Amino acid sequence: MTQVDQGQLFEFLCRMGDNTLVLGHRVSEWCGHAPVLEEDIALANTALDLIGQTQMWLGLAAEVEGKGRSADDLAMRRDVWDFRNVLLVEQPNGDFGQTMMRQFLFDAWHLEMLKALTGSSNEQVAAIAAKAVKEVMYHVERSGDTVIGLGDGTSESHKRMQKALDLLWPYVGEMFVADAVDAAMAEAGVAPDLAELRTACDARVGAVLAEATLAIPEGGFAHKGGKTGVQHSEHLGHLLTQMQWLQRAYPGATW
Amino acid sequence: MYAQMVKSEATQEDPERLAAFQARIDAGEKIEPKDWMPAGYRKTLIRQIGQHAHSEIVGQLPEGNWITRAPTLERKAILLAKVQDEAGHGLYLYCAAETLGVTRDEMTEMLLDGRMKYSSIFNYPTLTWADMGAVGWLVDGAAIMNQVPLQRTSFGPYSRAMIRVCKEESFHQRQGYDIMMKMCAGTPEQKAMAQNALNRFWYPSLMMFGPSDKDSVHSAQSMAWKIKMNTNDELRQKFVDQTVPQAEYLGLTVPDETLKWNDEKGGYDFAEPDWDEFFEVIQGNGPCNTERLAARNKAWDDGKWVRDGLLAHAEKKAARRVAAE
Amino acid sequence: MSSPNAAYPDTPETRTRPKRHEWPLWEVFIRGQHGMSHRHVGSLHAPDEEMAIKNARDVYTRRNEGVSIWVVEARHIAASSPSEKGPLYEPSESKVYRHPTFFDIPDEVGAM
């Protein structure tokens, strides 16, 4: 195994943590507004899991960085171009169907990623993954069932779910495209080869969408720029204006 | 806050049955859904439990308002867990009311079109992060004061729901006070924010117990039925006596110049809230009534296709299962 | 659609109102960590049994309360009616020997 470049490891950990941070934030926006009480409570559970995972990933990222920053500093004091989440998770909630489709597409990747990370050469990474993987196993089960239920529900729910899939499908590819950071992580045994995740992930997504009677859009186009930080969507900045507002407005205060 | 504005229904049953029913309650027996009960008891309970459930659900909104702006990851998680608990409490209470012969969707519709009320406090805005502290400390403090005795209420499902609610509620007030402590030990701006929150939430919190009801006939009936356990004034006094020292510990000033310890009664003398304002809020003229009901209506309307879609799928699946057998 | 109050057949239902398309009511039973039997913890709404189990997990095990969940649609629960209360329960009341405190065990014997 090659020695891991700490800068690249930091980058990788920010990707994991920013994904859960941004998606957790998005899901928490539903609290008090869901279609039915049971869903309201379930969504909050998902968001709580994701926030907890964020604390672990960004906590480790801050430690690896070694500049005295905390997980909160990373979450609350970086600007858009420093965020490393994939574009999929920063997309707005839309209707409940769009939220659940986004959740399912992310969960499917997330689960395979975490499963692989439980065998990471980095013990801390493996430990975080071991805790998170149990939570995400349930996430994907729940989001998958909901996608099936709504896809195979009424004609209106079917139409809405197909629309959500059409909208979000071009954001799936980014999760599987490896760059230099991913290559370095794979080489050091910290993280899996992203391309290898695709088979298991595709199998699950294909099966669920088939049962949901939804058609995967044709064409292989994939948006990119989120996880490298090169070019996020405009949505992320607005999310940050809320999330970071107190820390920015009252610098130096403790909460 | 839940029992206080609920009028108990007059009841015209056979006096012998009524007496036997009252004897069971006096003996501390729990009334269960299948037991005979006076129509007035049933109606009053539906109204009270429903109102209580609605308060939990609408009560998600003022605090939910700050989930996406919580200052740290931990605060965000705590607040989200707390607001989620409120949804859970609403759910337990709706289920308790459903045992009386009304469905949750029916109650929801009565909330949405204004036929049923919720606690007036949730019509006040949350403007700063310190309001998360004040709401947890004062509003949940007042709610707990009301809920703890309701664990002993005579209707079994209500009592069981309240036991579960109280068990979960203990963390709510503490997290609020914890926020206040942090703010009061923080920068001068943070402390000013905390004082400002106390100023705005003090009187609305006192209103949560409802106007004085010591001479109310409705209250007397509800107390005889053990669906209301204390008078509004008793609970309010207890709340003030408990809260004033907590404010002093924080170094905050309760916004009441007349507030004074009264040795003789062993409690504080304090100013009454503005009851005209209270009745305006109940009538729909509070600062956030429109927004709160609009938010609930939107969630309900936007969610219809989801509820229908999942149900349609369940029915198709069941039909397929039958066909396969 | 099921009647939400089938577990409580005595509660009056106004049959005049139109039938609603509501999610059925489920009763939830949970077995905790310590090998006790499943215990009724509350109710919830769900479109079908799979979702009912998932909802039960989300609603009733937020604080690690359980390891095993049962759900049953409320209308499928058969319950004793109040008028049977005498004959059903009174015989067991007279069998006080079924309760361990009926027997005086000398202290020297130790815990039993």
C-alpha cells in the first residue's frame, strides 16, 4: 500500500462529510411539512443519521488537516467553492417524490460506498463506515420502497416520480466518475475503485425502478463539478446562507 | 394549555348510569374505549385530545423555523430530534383520540378549516436563535406543568399517551435552558438576545394556562371527570414560582415590575398577561396565525397525491397477492 | 378501506359521512432487548404492513426501545367486551395462589 497524501485524504473526507451535511440539511427542511406524520418522523430520522455521519466525517477531516479547525468550522465557515459534495444532494427538495427519488439514488450509491469503506486500510474510516452502513441500509430500504410505492401508485404519483427521475438521473453519473483523489484513495486502499461500485448499485437501482414501473432516461450524460468543487449549482449558495448565517453574523460567539 | 379553553359538554344520560360512571372515576379506575361513557365525556375528550394533538403539530413550526439555521451541527441535531418528538407526540395523541370514534384525517381537516383550535402560544414568531432557548425553557416548561398531572387522567388511552409524552419531554425543557445558559454566558449580544427572547415569551407563556377558571362550570365538570386535573390559576402560579429563580440564575430580568415574593402565600405575586391580546390570538389575530395554518394546509394539500399513491400501491399489491394464491 | 375503530367496536361511527380514503390504523407491539414478550406500545397509520413495520421502527424505536416489531391492523384485533368483564376476569381473581406473593418464603431460603 502506498502512503496516503494527507491533502488528498482531507479532500476525500470532505466529500463524504459534505454529501451527508448537504443532504441532511435538505432533508431537515421537511420537518413539520411532510405529507403525513409518519413520514415527517421518518424523514427526521434520516436527517439525524446524516448529521451524525457528518460530525464523524468532518471531524476526521479536520483532524487530518491539522489546522485546529473543527467539524463545525468546516461546515459553517467554508464558502461554496470549498464544498465537495456531489451535485445530486444539493438539488432542491421539490415535491416529496423528488425528495425521495434523490434520496434513493444517493442511498443506493452511499450504501455500496460504505460497505466497501468498512474494509478501508484507514482504521478510522473503516470505523465510521461500520457505524454509518447500518443506518444507510435502512435508508435505502425505506427510500426504495417509497419510490416503488409512488411509482406504482396512482397515475398522478407515477407521473410525478417519472418526472423526478428524469430530472435527477443526470446527476447520478458524478458519483461514479473517479478523479485523481479517488485514484489515490483506491491505490492506498482507503476507498474502493468507484467504477466497481457501479455494478451492485445499478442492479439495485434497476430492480427498484422496474418494480416502480419507471423508465431510466436514455443517454449517458452526467453533470459534474460538485465533488471536485469546480462548479456547484446555484442552489448550494442559498443553502449556505441559511446554514451558516448565525456563525457568519456573530463571529467568535459560542453556541 | 390544552384543557384550559375546552368547554366540557353537558350530558343528559340516565342519572343512575352517570352516577356509576362517576363512581368508577372517583375510585381511580381508568375508562377504556369500549366502556360506556357519557356522550359529553366523549365529546369533551375528543375536543381536548384533538386540540392537544394539533398543538403538537402546529408547535413543530415555530421551532422548525430554525432547524436549517442552527449554529452548530450538534444544535441542529438536538433541535431536529426535539421537533421530531413533537410530531411523535401529536401522533400518539391523535391515536388516543381515534379510540373515541373520530379519525385522524377528520381531526386534521377540522384543524385546517378552523373548526378546532391549537394552543395560542404557537402563533408567536421565533425571531432569533435565543427563541429556541426561550421556547424550550418557557413553553415546554409550561406544557410539562400541564402534562404531568394528565398522566393520571381518567381516560386510559389519553393517560397512556401522556405517560409516553412526559417520558420523552424531559429533554425538551433542558435543551432550551441549556441554550439560554450558553447565550447568557456568551457575548453581550448573545445575552441581549436572550433577554429579548424572555421579554417576548414571558406573557404568552403565562397565557398558555388560559384565563382564570376558578368559577367555571365547564372546568368543574372536566375536573370531576378527571380530564382536567388542576385549575388554570394553580398551574400558572406553580409555573411562575418555578421559573423566576431559573431566570435569576441566568441573570435575566423577568419583564414584570410588579413581580414580588409573597411570604404569606409562599409564592410570587405577578402581573396578569393581557387577556385581550389572548382572545385576539385565539380569534385568529395573533402574529402568525395565518402563516401557521397556511403551512399546515400546504403540507396537507401537497401531500395528498403521496398518501393516495402509497395507498393505491398497497391495494394493488394486496390484489396481486390474492390473485397469486 | 378498514374502519379505524374496529378494535373498539363500541365506539359510535357516524355512517352518514362519506367513506374516506384513509391509511388504515395499525397496532404496534415491540419486544425489547431483555427477552420480554412483545408489548403493545401504540398505534400508527400506514398504507400496508411493510410500511407499518417501517413506520413503527421510525416512530416507536427512536430511543432504542426495541429489537423486534409486530404490527397488526386494528380491525383484526378481537377484544373482550366490557360486559364480559365479570366472567372473564373474576375467576382468576380468586386464584390468588397464582401470584408469587401468595407464598411466604422464609428469609433464610434466599431469593426466589
